[in-house]
Amino acid sequence: MRSFTAAAFLIIGTLDVSAGTGIKLTVRDGRPLIEGVYANGHGPYRFLLDTGAETNQIHARLARSIGLEPSYRVQLATAAGVTEVAGGNGASIQMGSVTSSDQEFLFTDLASLREWSPDVQGVLGQAFLAKFDYLLDLHRKRLVLGGGEFEGARVPMEQFSGRLAVFTSLGHLVLDSGSNRLVLFRNDGRATKELARTAAGFLPARVVRKETLVVEGQTYAIGEAVALPRPAQTPEDGLLAASLFRAIYVCNSGKYMILNPR
């Protein structure tokens, strides 16, 4: 049985992207939402754009209604553990002038996500994003697909289970637009004050204040972060919330990103 990691796929087929294609975003609690997603010609639907998710996901009931049939079962890993879900492929995704065929999706109930935003019908993760370079501009509320010329420190990227990770003063952190706070995996035994909900259940968490983050020589003062117990067999040291930055340019072709590009 295959396994996937959620911040947290495979893409078979073609991706048709016009250079520099801009897509309007809605930013809610620091998380980017795409309003006009069409799946198999049906829509528009609201999807979360989640750089920290390896997989694409779609609400199981919607998948059935648009003719997506499950063809396998996989294990979906989160910080709280592992849950088994169904999956299928052959979906077509369209956003404006951007079309991606033969996408693969996991069918889930999106419980944690829909508790936060009940009208979200799916998640576009690295399965969709990894095929091109893009600018995620949370300040101007837009996603620009295609290459560009930007100034700023180039931060080398690694891949952890299909997700993008960068080395920082706090360890290797996975870029995660699905989180609105910096998340650090720490097994220090300190008392917890809240619960964090994931797709597989709840985890004890505690608030960490006044962290200093250094990335490629640039220093960022973080007012508040969340500390979680380190999940088993997890190589990263935490999640780098995209909302900490005005914009992020991800150059998959060059294997680097620029934080707050100019």
C-alpha cells in the first residue's frame, strides 16, 4: 500500500500553463484559497492551496458526484498518525487559463479543514504545484504560474516526501501555506496548553513565543509559534508558514525559493 504525507502524488499527463498566468486568491487567516477551481468540468469550487501537502485531496462526496471513482487505498500520514483513505486518478483541473489533466486525488472528508472553512471542497498540494515555477503573493492575493525574474536571497530547496524543505536556524522546515503559524517539532516534555487538530486526530500543542528564524543570512522575528511532539519517522523539524512572508517565489526548475522577493 502506498503512503502519502499531509502537512500537512503523482501527476500523469500534461500541464497547459500560459507563461505568467495570474490567479486571484482569497487569503483567510493567512491561508490561500482559490475560488474558481473546476474539476472534471464541474465547478467552480473553493480549494485550499497547500504547499505543505504532498497530495491533492477532494471531498469524497463531491468526488462521487462528478464521476471520480476510487481505484485504490493508501495511508495518509499526518502529525497525529496515519489514516487509510481511498484515492483515484484521471481528474482534470482547470483554473482560469490553466488546465492540468490526469490528476490524482485522495478522497477524504476534509474534517479539520471544513471545521475551519465549511465551504472548502478540496486541496491542491505539491502534486499540482511541483510541475512549474510560481509566485505565491499573499500580500497582493495572487498566484502567478510561470517563470519570472526576482531579486533576493536564493534559498536552496530539498524534498521531504515530495514537499519542499529549506534549512534554517531552527532546522529543516517544510514550506506550508496550509498553516498560519510556524510549527516546530520538539520533544522537550514541557506542559501543553492547547490541542492541534489534524486529519488523523488531535495532538497536544503549546505556544512558543519570540522565536528568531534565520534563513540564508536573513533574520526574521517570529512573535508566536506552535510546538508539537515530533511525529514518528518525520525528517523535518517543523513547518514554515507561508503567511510569515509577504510573498514567496518557488523555482522548482532551479531548486530554490526566494522569501519576500523584489
